[in-house]
Amino acid sequence: MLESTLDNLAERILSFDEGSLASLWEKYKSRMERFEPTKEWEKAVIIFFIINAVRAKNHIFNEQILRQPEVSSGKKQQKKKPDLRLVK
């Protein structure tokens, strides 16, 4: 049950646009820095770290893609025979 809930939550978070999340980063950072023993503060901390998790995931993903020059569109490029013709 818990694992399924976390999996569904991760799926929903992955569908969010990083740019939209980044625009909320400062708001939740400020809210987190102003401690209050409330549920709202706790939620702000969780949201802040979710935003950072998405940013970190995208950074790692992009670094790994850049390290794989053969993988430009998600598929390995097939080597084709060169177009050669006999010249006499």
C-alpha cells in the first residue's frame, strides 16, 4: 500500500514541468526558513525538497545523456554502408 502510494506520487511529480516548479522554489524556501510548528510549515518543507529532487534528477539525467554521444534521439544510430561506386 505505502509503496504503491509512493509510486503513484512519483509518477505525478514526474509529470510536472521543471520550469513551473522552479518558479515556486523561492516561495517554499522562504516559507521553510520561517519555522512554525504547523502542518503548513511541514508541507512547505516537503514541497521544497520535492522541487529540489526534480531539479537534481533532471541535472543527473542531462549529464548522463551528454556523456552518451551515440544516443542522440534515444536510439543508437545504425551504421550504414557508405554509398560507393566503382570508378575505372
